[in-house]
Amino acid sequence: MAGLEAAPAFLSDLIDTLTERGRSLLGQKAGREIVAKDALPTLGEFLLSRRGEASGVALAQTLFASYVAAEPAERLAFLQALADRFGPDRQRIELAIEAFRQDQGTDAVEGLHAAAEPRRQELIRRLNLAPGGTSALVRMREELLEYLPKHPELKPVDADFTHLFSSWFNRGFLVLRPIDWTTPANILEKIIRYEAVHAIQNWDDLRNRLQPEDRRCYGFFHPQLVDEPLIFVEVALTKEIPGAIGQLLDLSRTPIAATEATTAVFYSISNTQKGLGGVSFGNFLIKQVVENLKRELPNLKTFVTLSPVPGFARWLERERKTEESDCLDVAAREALMVLDQQAWNNDPERVEKLRAALLPVAACYFLKAKDSKGRPVDPVARFHLGNGARLERLNFLGDVSSKGLKQAHGLMVNYLYAPDEIEKNHEAFAEKGTVAASSMVRKALRADLSSHDLVPTP
């Protein structure tokens, strides 16, 4: 037994020795890992040229350390080098094409495929071998995304990051874990920090979302990012479909027994890693949580969201400035002038006047307004409709917080996840762009708009 207990320590010492030898190949000593800041691309070339694993790990660590220590301009230069110096080897491609012309067998096809792969993909794979390499690459890509709007030449690099991350973070590697009041504090602190929909004000607010029997929270974790939830969802167990977020977050509310609930409400979904943007987790998360809740609580019959409408206010502002808006007639334009008045939501008379005008416009926003790609304008709608949900209900003044009023004039919506309809709704949305909506939502649409789509919004 003593020998077995000593094995991990022996292996750790062996790895440290190999890594130290790898550093020695670079002429470095332990603790001096920062190389000349203008040598990042050269270091990348050196890493690609090495065959030894120990030296490769040391080089990857050195490159990461040097990247972090470099000035922003030098980091940008390295990312640009990934685009132009670490693309496909053109000479190798030409040779592979010629080989394919001579012999179109399996080996030639595979050789052409290998030759066409950008060299930076292999460089990223080798960087990932360093301790903490996955996390470092996610942070590197986060910075790349910040540069991207002004540096479109980085798009191929971003595409390769997305390609590799989609494999490394696929559903098979993700672990669904419940998050509750007994979860380690370092993870709970991140839940507070990463909450992107309804800000968590303090620890009492967090306790109210995690500890009561009628509350649940789940997150996806990855083996290489053990204490970093990639995405998490907050769930309220209720007796009916809620129309406002305030009642769910109220610290003074009286919890109900989980066995009395009939409805599971997904009221907040937050992605935590900007560097993993474009790698989808949410669709898997919701479906997995639905299955878990159904097993745990057979009394749950309804699964819905209470979702924000982040683009509605901006879209409506553009429509009001457009002389010939398809969603606004003269009467609606006049009624919507209430939105220009301070604290309109505190005046019952103005609230009722606006309600009658806003809900038909909101129905038009979801059912008819399209972006330049022919998709619903609202990003949250695209996510849930793409997952197979149905637009169930429009909730006037569902969120009267300053954020809710600013981004959507208080509007919130419910998307219903009906297990028997999800696949059908998903296929109809993916193939034809069909928005699955309840009769209640469709009835809210002005009659003269029921048979035509709107001009795409830029």
C-alpha cells in the first residue's frame, strides 16, 4: 500500500523533472519563463517544430506567460501572426493537390485534408497541453473577440478557435451539477458575478434564489474548468405561469413545497465565459434540466421561461422614427407617445392606454419583424424558438426595474417547452422560419398584419 500511495508523488516529481528539462532546452531556469516580448510568433514556430512532450509543455507555458506579460499591441500582433503566418502551408497544399490528381484514393484525400488545415489549429492544440492551457486559450479568444470588430483579418483565427472549442466543449464532456446554498463559496461568488439577466444584489438575494425548497439552479461544468460554470440556469417552482419577475425575486415571499408545484420556470440563463461565445450550451442545458426535474418531481407538468426582451425598445424606437412602419398605425403612434413621459409606469391611466397599444406592437415584433437573415429580430426569441419552444404569452410590465424599462419598456414573455411539441417546433423554425406561438399571442396581432411579413431590419 505504501508504494501505491507514493506513486502520485513520484509521478508528479517525474513530470516536474521532464518540464525542467524542457525549460533547459530553451536556455531557461525555473521561474524565468518570460521571453522577449517580440518573440511570440517565433516561440509559436518553435513549439510547432518540437517533438518532445516535456519541451512542448514548457514552451506552451512560456508562450502563455509571455503573452500575458506582453503589451496589448504585442498581443494583437501575435493574434495577427496567427492569421497570416500560421495559416495553411500553401506549398504542402499544392503537393497534396497534385498527389490527389494522380491518385484519388483514400490516402490522397486524407493527405489533402491534412494539408488544408491551418497550422494555427495544431499550435492551439499544443498550447492546450500546458497546465491550465484550456482556460488560458479561452481568455485568449475572449481578447480576440474584443479586437475582431476593428480587425476583420482575425476572422479565420476566430473560426479555428470556434471549431476546436466546439469539439473540446461538446455535450459529451460537460457535467451537469446542481448549484445550491451548500455549493463551495468560490463557485457561489462566480454565480453572483456572472448573473447576466437579473443582477444578484447581495448574499441574501443569492440565498433566496438557491436555498428555498421551491428554487433550483443548475450549471454545466467542464473537466478542465472545474470551478468555472460555463452556463447556469435559475429555476422557480410555482403553481402557475408567472407574468412578472418581481414576484419570483421577492425576498419576503413565502416558499411553497416542491411537491405542490406544477410549473418549472426558467427565469435566468447566463453564459459565463465570453471566450466561448458561439459555442452553444443553452439548448442542452434546458433539455437536461427538464429531464432531471421530471424525474425528481413528477408533479411538474409545465415548463416555461420568463424571459427578457432585450432588443424591443431599440427596435420600437426605430419603428417610431420610420414614416411607414408596418407595425404602427396612426392610433398606435399616438398612444406610444406615453413612452416619452417620465415615470409613465406609475400612472394607472397612462399604463392602461399604453397596454392597449403596446401588446399588438409586441406581437408584430415577435411574429413578423425579421433581421437581415430572415430570422426573428429578438436574440432571446431566436434561442428559445430554435430550441423548439413556443411563444406562449406577452407580459406587459413584467419587469419594472430600470433595466427592464430601458431595454423593453417592461415587456417580458413566456416561452413554453412542451415535450410533445419541441421537435416539431424546432424543425418548423429551422426549415421554414416558422414562429410557434399560442393563439393568445396571435390574437394580439393587428388583423391587417396577419398575412404578411415585414421588411427585414438591418
